[in-house]
Amino acid sequence: VPLGSRYSLNVRLTSVEVASIIEVIQRQASAFKEPLVAIHLFGSRVDDHRKGGDIDLWIETSEKPKDARLLARGIRLALEDALGEQKFDLLIASLQHPETPAQEAFLNHISETRVTLWPKKT
């Protein structure tokens, strides 16, 4: 994704931040050989009426992640290098293969309000 590209997403992130997030997650998922389906933003950053807040990202994989904790650590460190020290909450999970019923319920809940950063819908 070119850093100068314009996003028509209604989120409280700049287009440069979105492009950096996508690039970092794609690179890390590839390095960990995780099958990436989509990158979603959820939580306060998708609500124009809220201020501040951490960056909540659901990294959707097609299969149950092999080592979600290690992948999340790599993504978090790379995001902090790219975007500076910010609070990132990362959920790495498959909608088709949730780990628990509670995770499935949470994924279904955030699916109602999430904004998909990648793949970009045209």
C-alpha cells in the first residue's frame, strides 16, 4: 500500500498510520507463515465521537494461529517502531476456527462495528 494513498475509511487514524499498520502486519504474518485473511480495526478508533484510546486490531487468519502470542509480540514491536509508542490491543484469531465459545461470541460482536483496513474494499 503506497504511503500517500487516500483511504475513504471513517476511522481516527491517518492514511499513513493505516498503511503502516497494514505493511507491518502483512510482513509479520508472512514471516510467521500465518495465513492472513483480513486486518480489522475496532473499538474507540472507529467512533468519531470518542477521543484518544488504544488501537484495537483484529488480525483475522484463515486457520487457528500457530503461536498467536509470539506473532502478537512481533507485530506490537514492529508497530511501535513504525508508529511510535502507542497502546495496541491485538487479537489474532480465525472467525472460522475460534478457540473458545467466548472468543466466537466476541468476534461476532466486533464484526458488527469493525472497519476492515485490509483487504481494502473498492
